[in-house]
Amino acid sequence: MKAHRVVRGLLQNSSFPSFLMLVLLIILNAIIQPGFFSFQVFRMNFMTFTPLILVSLAQATVILVGAVDLSLGAGISLVTVVMASLMQDSTLSMVLVTLLGVAAALFLSLFNGFFIGYIGPPPLIMTFATSTMWFGTALLIMPTPGGHIPQAYYMVYGKTLAGFLPVPVLILLVAVAFCLLLGRIKAFRHLYAVGGSERAARASGINVAGTKIFAFFVSGVFIALAALCVVGQTATGDARSGQGFTLNSVAAAVIGGIAFSGGKGNYVGAIIGGIILGLLINIIYFANITSFYQEFMKGVIIIVALLFGAVPRLRRELSHH
Amino acid sequence: MTVLEAKHIRKSFVGVRALSDANFALRAGEVCGLVGANGSGKTTFARIVSGLLMPDGGELRLYEKPVNLRSHLDAERSRMAMVHQNLSLVPEMTIWENIALGREKTGSLALLDNRGAVAQAEKAMETISVKISVHERVKNISPDEKQLVEIGKALAKDPRILILDEPTASLDFHQVESLFRAVRELKERGVAIVFISHRLWEVAKICDRLVAFRNGETVGELDFAVQERNEKLIIPLITGQEVREKVRKGSAEREKEIAGRSERGFALELRGVSLDGGRLTDVSFSLRRGEVLGLGGLQGQGQEEILMILAGYLKGYSGEIRVNGKPLALRNTRHAIRQGIALIPGDRQKEGLFLEHSVLSNILYPKVSMHRGTFFLPRGRYQKLASGAIDTVSLVPPNPRLIVSQLSGGNQQKVVFGKWLALSPNVLLLNDPTKGVDVGTRQNVYEIISGLAEKGTSVLLYASDNEELIDNCDRVFIVFEGRIVKEICGDEITEERLVVASLNVEHSGEKSPGAGRQDGRSP
Amino acid sequence: MSNHVQPRPLSTSIRSLASNQLAIAVASIIALFIFGEIISPGFLSFGHLMSVLRLSVFLGIVALGQALVVMSGGEGIDLSVGSVVSLGVCISSSLLLGKDANIPAALLGAVAAGFAIGLVNGVGVSYVGIPPLIMTLAMASVVDGLSLIYTGGYPRGTAPKLLEALGSGRVLNIPNILLLWVVVIAAATLVLFRKRWGAILFGVGANGITAELSGINVKRFRMFVYGICGAIAGLAGFFLLGYTGTPYLSLGAPFLMTSIAAVAIGGISLAGGAGSYIGAAIGCVLLTTLSSILVSLRTTEAVRQIVYGSLVFIIVVAYTRRKKD
């Protein structure tokens, strides 16, 4: 029964539970947030969703290869600080500083990737250390939030092109195109191999260190895009602006079905995870919860979301036991 | 043409001389066996030849030209492929992705050519008569199927030299036959094959020649063109000693011994034990005291599940289990251990050892786990217990401070045994205890087992190797698709009967034996 | 003979990798103190030495919990310790209200709250199967929120005299709390290497399946280890209040990074199954010494963060390279 096999394959797909969650949350959001399905609200939502989705993709890539990046948030902060302290009103400056920002994001990621790939310290501690280093550097450059982002620049983030395509969505489409391209590249397949079983990958002749560096490079691309979004959204440089992104990125990736052990999951799930997290944060905001409870609720909701993500997986594992 | 030649290869590791004088020659279209005990240097030699290690001295020639292999990729470029033991498969990826791993071909624009990879994988799988879809993920297939995929992966590289390292360790005789067919086909095409194995009867069957290693050097050769294909000729080369004819008690004598103990009831009784999903259905049998009961049959038919349930590890079974006559629900491992049940698990590295801990630490762990009473652990008493265990299993070297990861596979397995000896179990469950273990250690292990049985320990043994069942068991139950389909006793335990029963060929309405029998005796 | 292979520091057994690392750590501490004396005379005085050691105690206590979690295996880590310490401070102060008589209640409250939070972590990690990194990271947010809710943004109460005597007082110029720490170190080392619980912990951390087959309920054991870590963090908060006198929100925040750094410096493998608390303790002293130097150099928080991060980075990379050799 081919249909039966297709359905089973669908149900066993690592992204399926998150897809269900997504549907549920969309419904909830529609109830709570007024005008949820209107274009205005759609556009505004995606202004915050896009960076979340991007960092989810970034973290997902790193987790897939068997590592983790706890310096993601601090990296974003550092990039915003660098950009805000250098940018001036001329178009040339805007272009150059943007390129510099992208280069900085790539550099930070590759720094992690190089050491984790070639020397092999535990990624958790390594990125924990670099996150402190980046945070300190950001504080050094800009002890209090500020800097200068020209209006012409950050307004772009809020614009809508051709009357129907908000800029954040465009950025997202670029990211998706990048994802599709990646899927057909050899190095990407090797990423899954290294994350799935480093020993097997090595025995098959794969350059493990190179693959890890590649993963961090790809992650850096997503981080760069996310940093640009944050700059566009906040128009300032802030050494603490990225703090929340670390937990959010990990949670989004895991909720999206990326297995923490590596080698399992896909970008579709990561994107869904990012949207789910955005919707969750939306719900907390619009449910009129007092600011005292917001941090608390966010943590609780993430745990609950993880619970729902974990339970179907557990049931499958137990039946194999 | 002599495709591979090794002369006077030397290799030392820190303080250990692994190879002092290794010699080997291989001709095109020939299957040459490579045998030797753990620690004989044969594994080191295989790794040097396949480029994983660099030798300290000696000469290596490929296709009659001297070579210097710096990595296994160098070896692969020389059209040499090596089959690992499950070391090069990524569980989450599909079979075809695994087969193509590391050699992915790209089409235009440097994008992956998936269709080509799938086709190549299908062809490779066909060569060894494997019927699983190449789109299946490796984690979903059984260990024997994984082994076959490893072999397929090597074949897909279209090698001129193929090194098979313990390729049949997880395979049943059906699959071994398929492999041998493929090997013969390759021979005809002029491929040269090195066949490394502990399974001497297989070596005798498929190889044209063999080379034996002992203590780091080549000690002998056999050419089956002139000599008889008899394992008994091989064993002395490996052990350096005359073959010890196994002194085995006749089955009548064993029956008397066991009957003598039966007055005190059975050690274990299973009645209608089942697991959901059809993994086990209505399993019933009884284990008498001091008996060695075998579980036979093809791989993965439920033997491991039976053992895991009795160990208290696998939960959620239905049916009744009695230990020493008392009906019990084995809730967890602690419960089982308290009843005197001990399990030697199937994968010693993943389930039986703390690799980075000392021998002492490993041996004492179950004892420590079950310990009650004193405020601090009684070091002196425990140390003596451990020394005793190390002695009983003849651990080499008998140093309790050694880190287990530094021991050979056979000695590691001895540590796993030693763990449970300190607890004096009533029932010993064995999950394929001599898989991947050399001939010398295998004899040790079975001496330990028969010693325990004589002293009254009841043994439930699952062995994938029929010969072990024949040599050691008083009775054998054959398991097929989660059911017990036949009971074979005493002198009737022969290779032929075991094979026939394993395939469940005669299912002529025979009632599942052992069910409903009150005394567990043979019919 | 200990029931585990881990050699004592400064021993000369074959696998003395850990002891080499610790020797380097101790040497670094000495070097730092000399450096400190150079830039700020009086640094090496007995009084100041004791001050630094006293400060290390609080980190040391938190690091004990972290060390246990890491040693229990399964990629164990607790990213919520900082938040639990803060909560411990708040709960203690609000129960104490400056009265000695309330000490037992406050102690119980802080420890119980920490234990409960730890158990939630443990259930999520062990029974639900959520990776420890995420579970504890998310719990950190939850606990931070709890602190906020509990205090309403304004922590009340102060430490009573007795607690202050413990936290800030001295006996023969040796801080009381330091004496307490010595006892803790001795007790922890004893439990780890002489008692059944410690031996079981090392096995559970080394290989959960092997431990389970030897009769240990691994899930339940690991859950309790997280509980203990939380309880210890709550306890640290209680003591910390004795040192600061008045409570502040987020008093425990710096302890998160430093507890993990101390564990790393102490040579405790993040994979679990090996290590000793003494190593982590030395790591705590090293980090606190470094912090003290940075303060006397009047560096900004920015520089402190960079130095801390770089130090951990260098140490971790150095350790990894040694292991590979």
C-alpha cells in the first residue's frame, strides 16, 4: 500500500511534530493577535520572525555537524556594535560597512570553526569562551548602546517591495535559496556524515575538520544576515542585543527537529522551529502578561515545546529498545 | 601477477613490538586467508597494508612496484578496498548515501549526482544478493545487513585488491554463502582477496591459501591446492600448540549430573513470555540447575530479547517468569541481579565496559552497585575479590590497574566475565560471548563456562556460531521469528539439525516444545 | 587503592594527564600572585591571600554541583546554576529578615528551592530526554523569572549577624567560610573516591548502559545529581548572602560562566565518568585570583570579560592538544 508507506514516512519525518505545533500556534496567534491575517500584521511579524529563523538556521547547521554555538548571540551583538560605530551617511559608507559587518560575522564563526575543526576542544566550552570574548569586545567598543545608523539604511528593513514583498521576507527568501543550493553540494552531505558518525566519515575519507569549518562558515552566513536584520530593526549597536538569540536559536533548532546528537534533521524543520519560536514570543507579548512574568513564561513555554517535540521521539526510541 | 607483497614488515608502538617480521604475498584472482590470535599482529598488519598505519621497516609492494602508503586514501587510489566491521556507516543516512560516502560524484555545476549513486548502490547490493531497498536508513537494518552494506560499499569501489576484515562476524550461514558466491565471482574477474577471520572453518572453505601470524611474525603458510582443507591444520599455527582434544563429558553423564540437581527445582522457568510487536510470542522453557542451555537460530529472531528480559533490562513483557520456583516480575536490572541473574551483553564496548576505567574499577562495579552496609567500601576485601576474578579468567596481563581500552578484545571480554564472577551468579546469561574473540580466548571462555556449570550455575547461552552450541550445550532451543520452534537435546545437537531447525523448514504442526512441560526434560 | 582509576594530584601514575594539568593550574596561580604583587604591592600579603581564597569559596561550592553534573555523563551540564544562586540569595534574605533565629528556615528554603529546580532539570534531561544544554538554559530563564516574581523586583531582608560572621568573619585571620570549604572539599573527595555513591557516579558517567546492566537505575540517579547540583547552588546563595549582607537580583549571574570554566580547568572531562573535585577547586582559586588582579588593575567589565573568555579559551585548547598527544 504505497499511500500507507507515504503517510508513515510523513509521520516519521523529524519535522512532523514541529509542523503540528506550528499549525496549533498559528491558530492561537490568530486568536490573540488582532488582525493576524492582515498584511500589515504579517509584515510586522516577519520583521521579528526573520532574525529568529535565520539564527535557527545558523544553529541548526552547527548542531547538524555535531557541535553547538553558544557564541551566536554575542556574535550578533558584536557585529551590530561594529556596524553602528562605523557607519556614516554616505552610500559608500553604508555599502562598505555592510560588507564589513558580513565579513566580521564570517570571521567570528570561522574562528570558532577553525579551532573546533582542527584542534577539537569541546564546542560547548569553546563557544562559551568565545561568547564572553565577543561580549567583552563589544562592550569595549560601545560601553552603552548607541552608535549611528543612517535613517536611509534602517528604513529599508521596514519597506515593502513591489507592493507585496516585505524586505524581511525577501531576506528570508534569499536564505531559503541558499539552503536549496546547499542541499545539492557534496560538502553538505558530508556535514550530515560527520554529524551522524565522525568515525564513519573519517573512515570514508571525508575531511572532517574541513567539513566542520564549512558548517561554521555556512552558519556565519546566516548570522551575518541576522545581524543585518537586527541592525535594521533596532538602528543601534548594543553589546547586549544578541543575548536572547542564543537560547532562542538552540530552542528553535531543537523544536524544529534537529537532533542534538548531530546528523539528523533538516532546514525545513529549522525554519519551522524559528517561526514557532516567533509565534511563542508573540503570544507572550500579546497575552498581556506583565513584564515580570515574561521571562519566566518564555522559559516555561520553551520547555513545554521541547517536551512535545521530545515525546514522539521517545516513544519511537522506546519501541526499539 | 603478485598484486600485493609485504616483506619483513616491522611496527612498534610505545614499548610494544606489534610486528617483528611480517611476510605476505597475494596474487591476482586468489583468496588468501590471514589468521592469528588477538595480539598476533595480524590486525596491525592489515592496517598497514590498507594504509591506515605506516610501518617502521620492511618493504611493501603493490602491483610489483614498491609503494609508500601514507593514508588509506592512498590505498584506495591504488584500487584497494577494505571492509571494516561496521566502522564506516552513518546510521542516519540511507544505504545508497553510505555507499557513495566520500566518493560522491558531481555532475554539472558541482551539484551532486544522486541518481548515479543510487544506481551504483543497487548494483553493489545485487552482487551480494541483498534484497533491502537502498533507500532504507542504515539505522533501521539489522547488524548482519549492516555488515553486508559495508561489503557492498567496498565492492562499489571496484577494487583490484579487497581486504575483508572479519566480514562474517555478524552473518548467518545463509548470508555467508551469498558472500562466498560474490567472492568467487570476484576471483574470476581477477580480483585478489585477503580474508581475515577467526572463523577457521570458513577460512578453510573459501581460501586458496592462508598465512598465519603469531607473536608479531609470519609463522606459517598453508596452500590448499596441496593440503587438506582442515581447520585442525590451522589451529597449531595460530596457537603454537598441539590441538587439545576437548574433553567433553558424554551427554548421558551430563544428564545424570543435572537430574541430580533437579530435585531442588528449576533455576528459571518462562511461561508464555511475549513482547509487543511480535518480537517474542509465547516463549516457554525451563532451565535446570547446572545446565547449559543454548538459544540458537538465525540472527535477530528474538534471542537477544529473551536475554535482555531475563536481565531486567527490557521491560513491558507479558507472561510469567519464575526464578527458583518463585514467580517474579523482573522490574529492573537490580531486581534481576538480586535474584542471582547476570548478563554478559552482546557488545562489550557499548554495554559491558567502562573503557577509560581500570580493570579493577570495571570488575568491582556490579559488586559496588549491589553493596549494602558498610559506610566506606571495604577496599581490602574487594581487592582480593578482584584478584580472584582476574585469576579465574586468566587475564593477560593480570594487572588490575590497566585501563581496559588498552586490552585486546579477548581480554576485554574476560573483564566482562570477571565482573560477574565476584557476585557468584546462579544464572549466567550470555549474549554471543565469543564474537570477535580469538581461538585461544574462546577456549578460555568456554572452560570458564563449563567450570561454572559444574559448580551448579545455570547457563543460558546465545551463540551465533553453531559450533559453539554443539560443543557446549546440553540442550538447544531454536528461536524463529520470536517463537521457540524446536528443542534439540544432547547427542542430537548437530550442525545439520541446527541449520534445518533455524530455517524452520519442518513446521509440520509440531507443537512448540517446552510449552506446558512440567519437568523441562527432553522428550 | 581507590575504587576508581583517577589518580590523586601530584601522583606519578601512567595516566597522569589530569595531574599535569593541575600542576599547570597551581603554577599559574602562583605566577598570578607574583604578578599581582608586582603591580600592586601587598597583593601577596596573608590578609589579601585569605580574601581571595574566601571569595573562591562561593564559586567553589557552585562548582561542586556543576562538577557532579558533568561527571554524571550524558553530556551533563547545568546552565541554570547562576540563576539558582540568585534565587537562593533572594529566598534566604526574605526568610531571614536580619534575624538569627530564622537561619534554619532560610537555609532550608534556599536549599529546598534549589533542589526542586534541580529535580525539574533532572526529569527533563533524564526522563523526557531533552539535551541538558537546552533544558538547563531554558530553566535559567524560568528561574530568573521566578526570582523576579518572588521579590517583585525589590529583594527584601538582610543577613543576620551569625550568617555574616560565617560569610565575612575570620578565625585567626582565616576566613570562617574557608574552613567550611576545606571541610567540603575533604567530604566531597571522600565521597567520590571511598563511598559507594562516588563509584557509581563514575560508572554512570562513563557508560550509562553498562551501569544500568550492573543494577543501577541510571535515569533516577542522574535526576538526583541534577537535584543535588540545584540544592548546592541554593546553598551557595545562602552563604553568599552572608558575605554581601544585603541581597541583589542577579547576584549569582557571574557564577555560571566561572563554574563551567573551573570545571574545565580542573580537567574534568565534559564527557563524564572521570575527574575530581580538587581539580575544580583549584580552578576556582585560579579564576578568583585572576579576577582579583583584574580588579586591582582597575579594568572595565569589558576587559574583564575578554580576559576571562580568552583564558578559558586558551586553557581548553591547550588541554585538548595535550590529550591528543
